[in-house]
Amino acid sequence: MKEKPSPLDEDFSMLTERRAPENLAILFVILCFHNVWITKYRKPVLRGEIAKRARDLIRKVCKTKEIEVIRGHVSRDHVHIFVSVPSHISVSQLV
């Protein structure tokens, strides 16, 4: 009976096919950042429609920059966001 390949082999099989010359190594880069934004003087203004609008704007900007939002939370006076970022985006461009 033929063994079923592991999920790891399936996920990375496409990368070995794109490998050009044998002397070049394949580089994997995973960039994840945890950002926290706070309101001025930590005033609790992120409530109701304002909180929803802030969340929607963050999602929209991340989608246009190909940033994956892993987790996020909008509190009354701050926003937490944990994202996975493509390697061509610097930290300064993210914030």
C-alpha cells in the first residue's frame, strides 16, 4: 500500500518545482507583528459606530496591502492587531 504524503510535503511541493539552479537555496520569510494603537490621552472614544468604522478601515487597508490579519481587538481606548506581513513591506510602511 502506498503511503500518503504528509500535509507538510504537499504544502511545500510547489516551492521545490519553482527552484531554478541547484546552487540557490530557497528562503522562507514569515513576518508577524503585534501593533497597538492608542487614542490621544487614552480617551475612551472607540465605541459603537466609531469602533466599527476603525475596524473596517483597518481591514480595508490590510486587504489592499496584502496583509493578513491574524487577530485583532478594538477596545475603548486602544486597538490591538496581530498581522502577517509580506516580506516586501517594511515595518514603517505597516504602521
